[in-house]
Amino acid sequence: MQRSSEGRWSPHSLLNVCRQAPAPPINAILGSMRFERFVNAVLSRVRDCPVELGLLSPDAVPGSLFSGAAGVAFFLYEVGRLRKQDELLDRARLWCAAGRRWANHASLSDWKGHPYGFLIGETGLSYVEVLLSAHRGDVMKVQLAAQCIAEAAILHEASHARRPDEFLAGTAGLLCAARDLDARLPRDVIYDAARHTLGRVRNAATAKLLAGCTAPVDPAHDEYLGLAHGVAGQLFALLSVVGASNELLRARLDDVYCQKHVDPDGYLYWFPTGASRATEFLGTWCHGMAGHTLLWCGVAHELRTLESGSSAGSVGVRTSRT
């Protein structure tokens, strides 16, 4: 990343890597990405199938957002909300309830060692419960689910997890869950208690991740760089809260950016760690460019917003097609 004469980022250095295009109508976006076709294909598989955890993938964590009932419920919730199809919301509640019944009796090994996180863990299930309860206007259940997230955050902090700050099942995921729910909850005083509970989680997670930003990212270290388990996920979570004007965040983004590689076509990519040259994960969400793209699109948006003082248009990052 190029720096200005004051030693700070020049937003143009990242924006030159990004393609700026006029924002097309949403139908054109869905059509060009074939996203609507994908949504309909998934919907055809889950809309009318029995609500049975045994139908999930054999290696799924049944209560999780990542691979379990909470993820199915979230998908149905989002499609039902956007398309205003209440029958999908009813199906979402059935899948969420199935996930909760499983979680009520799940052991640490059932959660694959991640009982408190967002994508895997109690937080992800409670996140969906907040959304479904808020859609019904059930303030008490919203507060109960928000409190479950707060308790999960406390237990996670005391758990001595192997990668405590990761996005998948650690502090970065807790931050994103709390921040996103605060943004999604209706702006009504009846939800102030839940918002206050989530705010405590958000503030504690933000402080912890910022404290971790004081040390540079060592390019020779075998530390994960990707979104699910590595520093990209931590920076992605912080970006949504403190913004690109935060000096600590900018410094660590600079560290990660400097570890980029460029393929013969000019596309950027990152290896799973600074010390690794393994190529089998380059296209993945956990360790590769599917995850890094989320981070750098967010950075480009933030920098363009800082430059223009207004919301950015659509951004496309040139990433490896591996």
C-alpha cells in the first residue's frame, strides 16, 4: 500500500486496485450474478423438506449458523423477509427451534470445540433467534436471546480457545453478530434493553481486537491471514465498527496488504499464512480470496466514502480467479 508524505495511506493506492462502476438496478445485479437462480435452487431443497437434523451434511455442526439448522433458518428468514413470504419465516422458526433443541443438550465435542462463537457456537443460534423474535415483535424473546449472546461472550473469554479472536468462533464473530443485530433491530425504545446488552458485547469485543492491533503482522510468521481463522476476519469485524479512519486498523490493513501476491493477469491473492505457499485454499472463504474479497471491498468502500463524503458506488476487487 502506498503512503502519503505524512506516512499515512493514500486512498488512491487501494482504489486503483478496484474497479468503480455505476450501481445497476438490483434486478440487473441478481441477473448478472445468477444469484436469484441460486437462491431458488436452494429454496427448492429446503422449503418443503422435513425439519430433520439428520438431513444436514454428515460433518455439520447441527445447531450452527455455518453448517447447521441455524444457517438453514437464517437463509429462510432472509428470503422470506426480502420477498415478504411469511410461510418461509414460519419454516425458519421450525429450523431454529430444531437447532435450539439440539443445542440444549450439546456437549463441547458436539460443537467441535466451539460452543460460544458466531458461525459455530451459541452466538449464531441466538443471533437468528433475535431476528425471528424481532420480526414477530416479541420483545421479551429478543432480550433473552441477546442475553444468551452476552453470556456466550463471557464464557468465550474464559475458555482459552486456540484462536480466541477469529471470526468463525471467536471475538471477531461476536463483534459482527452484536453490531449487525444492533443495526437490524427496530429503532424503538422497547428494544433499548436488548440493544444495550448487545452494545456491551460489541464494545468489549472492539476493545479486545483493537488491543491486538498494536503488534504488527509478521510476514514470516505462520499466523493465518484469511477471514475465517485469521487476521482478515478480525480486521473485517473492526472495519464495520471503527471505520477506515482508525490509525491502528489502517496500520494492520497495511501489513496484510503488503503480503499480497499478483498473478500474471494482475489479480491479487493471499496465501493462507505469510510463511505458506500452499495453493489448494486460494479460492476458499476460510483461507482464500472468497474471504479476502469481503474485507477489501469493505476497505475500498470505506476509503471512497472518506474521500467523497458520501456513500460509495459498487466496488469490484480484482482477485485471483483460482
